[in-house]
Amino acid sequence: MKSFAIIAVVALLLAGCTTDALISTAYPDRERFRFRNSDGDALTYLCAPGADAKARATKAHRYTDAQLTAVAKWAAGHIVNGTATSRQISARINAVAEKTVEETERRYKCLMIDAS
């Protein structure tokens, strides 16, 4: 019974380590900005500090939304027409998403995260 209590305590402690807490620890100096994408979903960006942080976040969001919308349209077309395999579609979506996140950080010093 004692080992069960220890496991329960450890589980509770681990549950406290949320993605948001990890991100805040990794990027403590970043400012958080939220925007809605073209589908209405909220996206969060962590941007390097500075007087222009909000402007950079806005540009980062516009760029990211455009890139992800374009790849979604591409994927939808191939799904409807049956001109690409699911593996090809997934690979393309993943590649575009990864490149977009890297480019957004490089250009705007903003990192898109999925934590709200």
C-alpha cells in the first residue's frame, strides 16, 4: 500500500508539469501573443522582448497562417482527387509546418506554440 501512495504522489507531481509550464521555463523572457487563424482557432506565439514585439507577432501570425492555409488547400486538393498518398500528404504537411516554425523564429523572433 505504501508503494501505491508513492506512485500516486509521483503521478500528481508529474501532472503538474504542464506543457505551458515547460514552455515558460524554456522561454522565460518571451512575451505571449494570441491570434485567431483563418479557421477561428487560437494560436499562441512567444516573441522575444522588444518595443516591436506585438508588430513582430502580428507579422509572424500572418506568415504562419498563410503557410498553413496553403498547405491545407494543397492537401485537400490531393485528398479529393486521390493524387497523393496519405504518407505523401502527411510528409508535406509536416515539412511545411516545421519549415514555417523555423522561418517564423528566424524572421520575427517568435515561436508558435500550441499551448494557450
